[in-house]
Amino acid sequence: MSKFDPKKDIPDLGGKVILITGGTAGVGAGTLIELAHHNPSHLLFTGRNQNSAEAIIAKLQAISSSVKVSFIQCDLSDLTSVKSAANKILSELSRLDILVCNAGICCAPAALSKDGYEIHFATNHLGHALLTKKLLPLLQASAQSGNGPRIITASSTAWRGTPPGGIVFDKLKTTQDLAILGRWLRYGQSKLANLLYARELAERYPEILSFSITPGVVSTGMVTGLGWANKALVYATTIGQMQTPEEGTYNHLWAMTAAREGIKPGLFYEPVGQLSKLESKASRDVDLSKRLWDWTEEELAGWV
């Protein structure tokens, strides 16, 4: 990991309006807490737990009483909830400078979302895609005023482990309950979608800097809350790579604040700020990116 010091490397964020999904715990919460030290105008975050949100708000206000803080309750696996959250944000903001699609689930049991999609794909990709689509006017307003907006999507190197073909479109409305490594394949499929969708956003909206990142393997609840078998697999395959929760925020913070000219739109960055050399047949597949975009557009048509 390259050296990164948030205290020294993050510039003054005066005037910036920033939204992070999944800000009530883990990397999202840690990122918000560090940002509050750097004078942003408005920090917004989503999550499901009101009590956890209130605790984070108290911490942020203790750091800086001048930073406006807003919590928007949102369940990313529920498109009705996402639409409601987006509409609330649209009613409150006239522009948005940075959107960080951070929230997610990992290795959940086989299940369908309320709307009938495989639960990882619903939460990690489709919910974020709807939120992004709804908030594009705010990001474009920021671009027009010269503020250089960004969409940063948290993916994972787990996209290297996906079902054959990368994304199994004809089974996205099933639980995809596979006997061997099913949880990891479902998770990897959703993380591949994050990477591909960020690439398409960069191509279709060049006025907005869009790219994907991974925080690395971080000892937050997403890992420590796994069952013993999956936790053992994570620790066995990442010996010497596990990061503390604080270190897990560094790539997010870099992505949000590094000079725009040093970042290549649509690509995937590992900690900290390192252009990834990882690739697979699916990650290189331009046709797969466009098919995902078209599928997503069709599925979300009634929600925008």
C-alpha cells in the first residue's frame, strides 16, 4: 500500500457537498469522520439504522459545528426506499459534488430482495444504480458550475470470482443458490457489476469523473460478521493484507480528494490510489458492460 496521510494529503473541502451511502458503520462512517476535519459544506449519508446514524451525527458535530450533516434513511435492497431517499435529497440540494456508492452486503444467504432480485445484486448494484440515476441532475449542476463532480463506486477484487460469463442475466431474478461457493459467486457478480457500471458512467457522462475502487480487505463488520467458514476463507487468502478500519478509509478518501488529472475515468483503483492491473475476461468485456447498462436501464425504467 502506498503512503497516505489523511491529515496532510486531503485539501480543504470548503464548499463541497458530499453524499456517502452506508455511512452508519464501517468504512463509510470512518470516511465521514475524517472528512469532517477538512471543512466540507455539507455531509450527507444513508443507512438503515436511525440510532447508529444519530451516534455518527453526534461525532461529526463534535468535530466541527460548522459542517451541515444530514442522514437519509435508505434500504438499498428496496427500490421504493431508494426512490424515496433520492427524492428527499433532490428536494434539499441544488447540487452535489461527490457521490460515494459505498454501502453493500457480502456473502449473505441466498435470498431475493423485496423487488424480486438476487439480494447482492439488488443491494450492491441495482439500488446504487437507481440512486445515481436519480441524482445525476445534481451532479450535472455541479459540473456546470465548475465544481468537478465525482461518482466513486466501491467494488472489490472479489469481481475476479464470478459465475461463467461474469453476470448471469437470466438468473438475476432467482436466488442463484449454488452449492459450492455460492455466496462468494453472488457477491463477486455484484462487485463486477459495480466495476462495469462505473466504466459505463464514465463513458456516457464524461463531465462527471466516475471510477471504481476497493478499500482492500478491512476488519470491519463485513468481514468479522461472517460465519466461521467464510471468515476463515477470507483470512486464509489475505494473509498480511488485512487492514484496520482506519486504513480501510484511505482509498475512499484518496478517491474523493486527489487531483482530478491524476485519475483515469472508468478504471479501477486499489489502495491507495494505485491503478489496478487486475483483469479478467469479464472485466475486459465491453459488450458485457453495455449489456449490463441496457439491462439496468430497462429494470429501472419505472422507478426514475
